[in-house]
Amino acid sequence: MDLTRRSLLFAGATALGGVGLPRRAWADNPALIRGVAVGPSAAGARVSVVLEQQASSRTFFLENPNRFVIDVANSRLALPQGATGEGPGVGFIRRYRFGPRPEGVSRLVLDLEAPARLVRQDLGTRRQPEITFDLSPTAPIVAPAPREMLGRDAARRTIVIDAGHGGRDPGAIGTTGTREKDVVLNAALQLRSALEARGRYQVALTRDSDRFVPLEDRVRFARTQNADLFISLHADSNPRAEAHGVSVYTLSERGANRAQTVMDAQNWEIDLGEAPRQGMIGDILVDLAQRETTNRSAQFAEALIPRLGQVAPLLSNTHRNAGFFVLLAPDVPAVLIETGFLSNVADERRLASSRARQAMAEAMASSVDAYFAGPQIYAARA
């Protein structure tokens, strides 16, 4: 199971139940459970239950073995024909399953790799009735066997590196004539070498020469590669010559709204299994997928920034949000890295240095390693 991707269970018709929730005339108007999403979060893991209407719930933990239980009152799970009501987990959630209980309560049980605590819950609204819980492990997680032991192909992650600008578009131009398109192409090639040297990644570049690539083609390429991570490299410019340092961008809230429009215009499809793609339920599940992708992007940014800070100056408020087109893919975690300001003499000198670019490439590559070490990162935070 790919621990960086969400696991979805989609729904159809089985009466389930629980104990200790208020009695209700559940048979008259039960809330249908249309989907369950399990994915990573900054705390550790997140589980979301998508409902057609609001419903009350309670949660509790069990030990020996470690489990997290969600009881949803007056509800009914809707499973497609042949579905089993269970699925694989993500991170320290080993797997999850529904089980029937009396009195119309639907019970979701998550098997955990370690003891955990509930750090956040969102009970939803009438317009968006999903309920969401964030869990964090409270003890170290015993790491599974290295992915390399599962076979070389199974161990590889796909990383797409995007060198900004190119061809007729030079990008920013420095005070001594250094061109952004040249700097970031060289940086992309060095990052590819650093990642390939690890033997754990399949690396692809949106361009490996001085050619122009439209923005939509860059994103389309990442999606057709089924990329696990998309890294776009740029160099900045500013009228204030003193502006300097590295910054990292992930998708803003306004950009997320723009992404929906672009999805429609580009005919981008998100894999929702058997779930409906039209109507409120489809919109909710797409929104969950987009939010998860944004969270994963932010997690990589947070792993990246301190490592870049060891080899280059950082711009204040280093982690920033924007609606750049290359960040809009709804199902590929993505960051845009401004490697420095060509309008600043010191930054231009640094970016023109092959040794400095190599140091940044190694910092980025080690950040990729840390990002994909998911469960170990979560355990360390507990």
C-alpha cells in the first residue's frame, strides 16, 4: 500500500450500529454514509466520513490491539455490489472496516500500528456534512520492512522536476545577465542526479533542454506520470535590490478555488473509485482529495525549508501560498521553489555557482527522503 496516498471506501446499503449514542427513530430517515477517506495529515493521519446529511457521532480508543472507533448514530452505509466494507490504511493506520451494530449506529474501526490520541475533530455543516478526525501516534511506530525488500519497482517513487521558463521565455534576468531559465535547468539536472543516485526514485523532467513548455503541459505531464511529488524550480526578481533568499510556495485557498475551474477546462479526472462524480457527494469527495493533496504539499514544504536553510539564506515568511498554475494539480502534491533573487547581487552570485546549486540539490533530495519516510516522521512528532 502506498502510504503517501489516500485510501477510499465508497458506499450502498447495510444497516450498522453502536452503543452509548442517543436513541433515535433511525429507520425513518437514516443518514447515508457515501464514502470514507483515510489519508495523512500534519498530526499523523486523518479519517473523513462523507454523509448525505449531518449525524451525531462518538469516538473512543481500544487497546490490545490498538484501535480507534467511530460510531455514527442513525446512519446507514451504502456499499456498491460486491464491496466488503473494509480497506487498507495510510501511515500508522493499518486498515479500517465497518461492522454491524444494533440500534442503527454505523461503526467504523481503524486498526492502528501504535497508540494514538485524537488531536482534532470537525463535525461538518449542513452544506458539507462530512465528519473528520485527526489522529497522532503517542508512541514510536515499528517501521515495516524496507520497501526495497518488496522489489525494486515497488520501492520507487515518481518525482517530476519542473525547470521553469525555457526557450523563448528567459524568465528573470540578473544584474550581470544571468538568466533564470539557465539557472533552474541546471538546478533541475543536479537534483535529478542527486535523486537517481539514491536508487529509490523514478525521476522525470518537464524539460531537460532549453525549450519552451506551456504551463498546462507541465502539469499534464506530472499527472500522466502518476507523480508522487512535483517540484517546480524558479528564480525570483524584485525592484528592491536588497530582497534575497529562498522561498517555497504551496497552493493557496484562492488557488484551490481556481483549481476547480482548471479541472473542468482541462478535463482533469480524479480517481474516486465507484463513487459518483456528479452532485454534492462527488463535489465533497473531490474536495477531500484536493485538501489531502494540499496537506501533503505543505508537509513536503515543511520538510524542505529547514534543509534549504542550511545551505542558502531564506526569505522571511519562507513558506508562502499562491495560485500558480503548476500547483493546481488536484492529485499531485506540488511545491514551487524560488531559489533566490537574480535582482540581488549576492543571490545571483550564489545561483551562478555550480557548487551552491549542488548543495541546494542535495538539500532538496534529502527533503524528499524525509517526506517519504512518513510514519517515522509522524512518530518523531508524538
